[in-house]
Amino acid sequence: MSTFDKIPETKEEAFLEVLLRLADDRLIHGHRLSEWCGHGPELEEDLALANVALDMIGHAASLYSYAAQLEGKPDEDYYAYFRDDIDFKNIALVELPKGDFAFTILRQFLFSAFSFFNYRELIKTVKDEQFNGMLQKHFKEIKYHLRHSREWVLRLGDGTEESHRRIQEAIDEIWMYTGEFFHLDDIDKAAISFNLYTDTSAFKKEWESLVFGTFEEATLQKPDNDQYMFEGARSGRHTEYLGPLLAQMQFLRRSHPEAEWK
Amino acid sequence: MDTKEKLDAFQDRIDRGEKIEPKDWMPERYRQQLIRMISQHAHSEIVGMLPEGNWIPRAPSLKRKMVLLAKVQDEAGHGLYLYSATETLGARRQDVVEDYIYGNAKYSSIFNYPTLTYADICVIGWLVDGAAIVNQTMLAKSSYGPYARANLRICREESFHKKQGYEMLAKMASGTDEQKKMAQDAVNRWWWPTLMMFGPPDSDSPNSAELIKWGVKTKTNDELRQSYVDRMVMEAEVIDIKLPDPDLKYNKKTGHWEFGEIPWDEFWAVVKGNGPMNRERIKARKNAYEDGEWVREAAIAYARKQKLKEGKAS
């Protein structure tokens, strides 16, 4: 928890936190994926990555839009364009540079697998109709993202020596950022008490079984689970990678805040 | 062998307005011309992703970001089915792709210009896609069936892109002073290059006559260019944008807008590789192709292993 984080006291406050945490993950992840546009290893993957990026940003926009409605902000763009890095609540995993194709695919796989279980549980938990409808719509797309990235993990892991080496390196590099999936801070706990979020630790085993099962099938080594795990991005304690990303994303909108851009 | 009888029969089919399909007999030269044209079209779609992709991370609203991502995704889709159309003519995608990355195959020179401000994205939608639509509407009637059908589908999507670009440009042109400046500046830079998109003047277009004879094209470069200018003059006026040509004037007799001298020296320079972004575009595509080689190899190796496993299991 950072000094300016406030533990939600009301359901409304908790709801806003949940929406923004989910949305920030998706916006930043979508941004990283969109960087592949025109640079993919083959045309089919240019299409697929752009497609997933578009879904991610679309999910973020609808979540922000709901948050704006609740908080009385002008629109979804307020959250994307007019907050600074310490206000962003995404996990660090999604802000890491796009890396090579193995890194990008592995990150997408881990994130999509987490989202799959998280959304599955949220759909059971959340009573708010509008939010639940959104989750159900996103869930359908998440299933596709998971299938797409899992297939690639298998191909790269059990493909050539080089692809195997690259994705194994990606696993070792990325693993310390997966702790944030399951770390619950006081804000999450408050949201859980209002039935607005789920105890992610409850499906950690399932997530591990899917991820490690895929690694095994792909002839990849499990990462060292006993290593240092990064923590704090949800409270604005980000890596140095987020700042430049936001500078790029926000510059035009912030340079001309009074202009109409929709 | 392209015997005279076969050639005549082929020409009769074209003249009757029949569509030529992949398995039909066709002159070798027809096949080669089509492979050249369709692959150029495909490369253009793919290279075109770069100047537009340049603004995805910086798009000024989430809506505009999504619109642009969807648009660029459409371009990739166009590239994909155009490459498939070349495959129906017996070309291999790898050869065709390597032809423009390492060889001399061309793509539309328009994408060798940089996108400097966000208004350039709107102008690409309005003018560049607008010009492409004029061309592709004609190509949708092309004598080669798969290419005609591909263009029909592409046109539908391009029309949508054009509308989106035009709408946003209209907003900028009536927005803040800075937005107006960006909008007008973008039109000033892109107007002449879009006129060049229709290719050299008829007097200087070596492939045109043959392509028209074979019904691959149904109008000449100059005819297409004129219909583009006529349309765009009106559209510019509606949104209060000035086209940067002091010689534009309406000719009542012909019913067409006359325009000034196109800077053909610039056109030939860019075609020959000396445009502002030629080297960067090819380099970006070359890097993507080469950096992606290990990925494509992995996919092939994996598929082979899976097949072996299946074979053992059965």
C-alpha cells in the first residue's frame, strides 16, 4: 500500500477501485500488444496481435466508461489520458517492454490464463448487472486470447532449439512479475468484502496447473518459484517502463486538452 | 504454348465480360501482369500499416485508438487475401514477399511519406483511402475473378475508413487553432502525392494499354485521377479545407475540375527509392521478416512433430 492509497469504506469506493484495476491492466497490456502492429513475425500474427490489442483496449474503455459514470468524470478518456504513472493501478507485468515474440506471447498467456479464472469467478460473484454483462462479454474474448497464446507457447516450446531457448528465457525473466496476480492488498480485501472482487488465491492452484501443464507439454522447465517477487504496482509503485509508455500515449491529448478528439 | 487460337479465344472471353478463374487457361503474360499488380497491391496494404501504426500509441482518445487499430488490422487482412489471390495464380507467398523486401517489387509510393501529426491519420483515411477506392472500384470489375472479388470486399472496408478519416478531419478543421493548423498542413503535404497514386500520365504508362485490353483495368490513370479530383474538391469545400493548388478551376464545358501540374519529378524520385521514408519502410519490413524467421521455423517444426506423433498414434 502506498501513502496515498485509501482503503475503500463504501461499496462505491471499492467498486471504482475494482474497475480501474481491471481497466488499467488491460489498457497497458493492449498498448504493448499494439506495438507489434506492422512488425509481427507473419501476417497472420500481425492480425492476431492487433486483434487482441483491440479487445484489451476495448475492455479497458468500457470499464473506464463505467467508472466515469460512477465517479462523475467526463468520460473514459479521463482515466487513460489525465492520470500520472503513480495513479495507474495495473500490475507491472503488463508494462514491461514488448520484448521478442516469445516474451510477448508468454506474457499474454500468463495474463490471459489469470484473466480467464479471475473473470470466471467474478461473473459468479458480481451482482451489478451492467458490470456483470461486461465481464461476460469480455470473458468470451479472453477464452480466445488464452487459446491463441497457449497454442503459441506449445509451438515455441516444442518447436526449434532457438524458439525453445527464447521462451524458456522469457519464463525466467517474467516470473517475478506473476506474484502480483495473487497478491491481495487491503483494497482487494475491502472489495472482496463487498462482493465486488474475488479471492484470487482461491484459484491459484488451478492457474498453476494450467500454466505448468502447458509448460510441461511444451517441454519447458518450470520457473524457480522460490525467487524474489515484484510487488506494489497496483499501488502506483511501478517499474521505470510505465512512465515513457504514458508519455507517449498521453502527449497529444495533454498538449491540447481543450480540443475535441473523439 | 500461347497459340493464336488460344489467345483469340481468351480475348473473346474478356470482351464478352466473362470472369477468368484460377483454373482457366490464361496467357502467361496475363498471369505475370496480374501477379505483379496484385502483389504490389498487397505490399501496399502491408507497408501502409507502418505510417498508420506510428500513431496507434499516440492516438488522442481511446475511441480513435480503437478505430485506428481496427483500420490497420483491416489492412493486414487485405494484404492476406491479396497474397492468397496471387497464390491462385501459382505464386508462392514467400517469393512474392521477398521480392519487395530484397528485390525491386514496388508498393504504393504514398506510404513513403511520413505521418507527422495525428491529422495525417485523418488525411490518409480521407485522401489516400479515397484515392484507393476510386482505383479499387474499377478493379472490382477486373477480368480476373479472385482479384475482382477481393477488391469488392476491400472497397467496402476502405469506404468505412474513408468516412472515419473524413469525419475526424472535419472535426479538426473546425476545432482549435492548433487542430486547424494540423489539418490544413496535413492536406497540404498529402494532396499532390495522392494525385500521383493513380500512376504516371497515360502518355507515360507502359503497362496501361495491355491491362485495359485484358480487362484487368477498365479506366486509364488519367481518367481515374480526374474522377478523384472532381470528388475531392467538393468534399474539401464542405469541411472548409483548402486544396493546395492555385490552378484548380472548374471547367463548365467538360464538367470537370482542372488542376495544376503534378510534380512528376518527385513521383519518379520516390518510385526509384528516394522518398522521405523509403529506406525506413523497407528496413522495418525487412526487420520484421528476419526477426520473425525463428518464429515461422518453430511453427513449422512443431507442426511436423505433431504430425509424426499422430502418425505413430494411428
